[in-house]
Amino acid sequence: MRKRVTPESAISFTKLSVALTCSWPVSSSASKSQLFRFNVLWCAAFTSSIALLLPLFAAIYEYHADAVILGKTVCLTSAVMQVIIKMVMCRLQQKQFQILYCDMETFCKNASTEERIVLQRYVDKYKYFHCIYISWCFLTTVFVISGPFYLPQTFPTYAIYPFSVEQQPLKSFIFLHQSFVGFQVSSGMAIDSQIALLLRYTAARFELLGNQLRNAKSDRKLNACIEKHNQLLRYTKRIRRSIRFLILTTITTTSVAVIFGSLNLVTKQPLPLKALYAIVVFSASVELFMYAWPADNLMRMSTKIAVDAYNKAWFEAHVGIQKKILFIILRSQKLEAIQISAIVPKLSLPYYAKYLSKSLSYFTALRIMVENTSSIETP
């Protein structure tokens, strides 16, 4: 009989997928030795990414006149920059994430039968998508680092170093290092799944609150629901503050990757190279979807509290309970949306559709520029 995926195993799988970026904070009860080991690993991972980013910047400067190589290099540079920025953001928000993830793990561990049914339903509904997404992230890196085996290039990237890389064992070391950073990028993309897990957990908590609110018959139980609602709103606010710049980083870097990666699809390139960058572009396009889908669901579940409160037999209750129900309804009118004022509007599925449309528009403009440049240079 196949073993069922539980909320605890889903959390463990997500932890493993982001291990190369050290984005999942250690427990607040961790010992000094565990904290020291975590800090050392984080510094090593950060240094490793920087060690490839700088040579990629040098390659952008060197090949700025070659549109094809420039497109490839900018695409890969944006991916490395993304994982570096995400690591820094997670590091700066480490205390906040400790509180958020500790609450999630504790709740899953101590969940009642009713709570576990709802949590398990969420796991069963989204487990395949999360698993496929994370697997696809790492498979994308496998395709990129295997490029030298079917393309006329020595390394997975066109990074330029201030020393000769033609001699062994340095040549093999550079190849292994670029491959390792590639897997770090995959782990950085899996951070989106880590945040999505947090958003889906919060949506499940709102759903559980709605169930408890519908069944609240006494004034004491209604007061308990109001208190839980306030706690959830504070929890959601803490999430918004912690992840908003992670989302901004994802939007910016994936837009660059989609636009410049797509250049290899419209220029005259070998079919294997076009297939490779089609995979890269697709992966970058899906990345923001990992935020948009759960964020959209969170908005719906947070506003559904008002419907659950209204559907109670409030007209049969005394005035005190009616006032409390009215308070819940009014408070639930405000969408619990993930956004950055004046920069990123409410993150949702409609916003994701607009993001894809704008990326396609920018790509079209860039393609026209490249074609015009080529026609001018052709005698």
C-alpha cells in the first residue's frame, strides 16, 4: 500500500528542496553548535554563488556586441542574482520566518482530527503540483549543465575568469562549481514552493476558522473565533512583511530571464539550444505562478469568513452576538492580499496573466531591435 503524504512529510520535502540555499531557518530552540553550522553553510553557499556571478558580469561586458551570447548570459546571470538576493532576504527575515514556520510545524504536529482532515485535503490537492514544480526546477539545471555535451561550449555558462581555465584539474573544478551553482539556482526557485506552502497553510487556517465560526453557538465560542481571527490577521500581516521583497525579486529576475532567454528561440540557433532555452523560459514563467496561485486562494479564504459569519442564524441571536458578527463581517471585507504599494499590485491569478502579457510585449520589442540591428549589419 502506498504511503500517504502527510503535512509533516510535505514540510520535510520542502525543507530538503531548499537546503542548498539555507533559506529555511533553524529552530529557535537550536543549540549553539547547530546555529554555528547553519551560519557556516549559509556563508559557504553565498560565497559559491558570488564566485560565479562576478565572472558572469565579466561575460556580459565581453559579449555585449553578440546578441545571442548576451541573451544567454543575461538569462543565466539573472537566475544567479535571484538566488543570491533570495538568500539575503531570507537571512534578513530569519527571525520572522522562525516564528512563522515554527507556528506552522507546531500546528501540524498538534492538530486535532478535524484540523488534520482539512490540512490533509490541502496536501492531497497540491502535492503533485509542488512535487512536479520542484523536480522540474532541478531537471532544468540538469539540462543546462549538460549543455557542453551537445553544444560547442566548454562550460555550462560563458563566464569569464581572470585566469586560464584550460588546464586540469582547474577546468574540472570550474565545471563542477558552475554545476553546483546551477543546483543552488534550482534550490532558490524552490524557495517559491516554500513560501507557497506557508500561504496555503494560512488559507487552510482561515478555512478551519470559517468551519468553527459556523458551528459557534455560544457567546464564549464566538469570542474564541474572534480571537483566532485576530491572531490569523496578525500572522498574515507578518507573512506579507516577510515575503514582499522576495516576490519583487522573483518578478524582476524572471522577467529578465523570460525576455532574454526567449531571444534564443527566435534567432538562428541549433535545435538543442532552442530546446534548452525553451525549458529555461518555461521554468521562469511558472516561477511567479507559485506565488500567485496560493496568494489568490488566501484572498478568497480570508474574505469567505464574512460569508461564513453572515450565514449563521445571527437574526435569532441577541444584540451582543449580532454586534460581534457584524464586526467579523466588516473586518473580513479587507482583502488579505500580498502586495507592495505603488510597485506590485495585489498578487493574484489575474495579475499573473498580465505579467505574462507584459513579458511577451517586452520580448517582442527586444526581438524587433535585434532583427533591425542584424539587418543593418548585413550588407
